Amino acid sequence: MTGVQVRMRRGRDPREVEDLADDVFDLLHNRRGLVLNGVHVALIWRQSQAPMGQDVHGRQEIAATYYLRATRPSPHLYE
């Protein structure tokens, strides 16, 4: 299992970065049966998400943690 932190920032209005986080969620969460750069990924899910406040330029930030469960192809493996 591999964890990936996605850090997002956008505009001063918190709704802008929340919309971006929703787009990332729609793209990644509960994806199954992918091959990413030759790695077989059985499942991707978001474990957590939290606002981080503003950066030095006043943009709102959110961090989300996604986990990827990778598998190795095998004639005896049933996923």
C-alpha cells in the first residue's frame, strides 16, 4: 500500500479550493483496476482531507491523503 498526499491551493475564496478537491476526489476515489506506469493498482481511496488555511499569497489550501493498493499479476491471484 502506498500513500499519496495531494496538496491543493486556489484563490482566496475557500469554495474554489473545495471545488478543486472535489474534482480530485471524483478522479481518484474508488478507482479500481488501473495500471499506472506499469504498476497494477487494485484500488485507490481517500483516507482524509483537511484545510490548511492560507498560504503566503492568501490562497486557500487543502491537503488530502489517498492510498493506493498495488498488486502483482499472478496466475493464482484473484482480485
